[in-house]
Amino acid sequence: MTTVLEEREGEYTLVVPRDVVKDLHLHPGAALDLSVEGERLVARRARPKYTLAQLLEEHAQVIDELGENREWIDAPRVGRELI
């Protein structure tokens, strides 16, 4: 498969065929990490990067959702279960 490197507004754009986008489950706006390996340009799906604040906010939401189970979670042990 061959594609074309185009120049748009001072930036270079690599056109990715629709079938490749579909096979890799990508979408417009998907982040890709680019690297050079020898004479190859390698594109990998970028892993999301989270800040500590984002992770703590997500954790707080989960804790809020557990509110209805709080009594059960905080209950003392009644048998030999390990926590």
C-alpha cells in the first residue's frame, strides 16, 4: 500500500487509507505516536496520558458511586474473610 505526503499550511500531512483506519479502529482526531526506525516511519496509537488530578477526580467519582454500598464496605468482618 502506498500513500502520498502532502503539504498543507506549512505542515506535512500523511494520508492514511480508509481501510487502514478501519482495521486499526482509529477515528478522526485519534492521537498517534510517530517514531523513526532506520528508514521507516512507524505510527502507533498513542496511550492516553493522565495527570494526577484527572486520576484523583476519576477515583472520587468511583467512591461517590460506591456510596450506596458504603455500609456494606465499612461493615466489620463477620467470618474469616481477608481484606
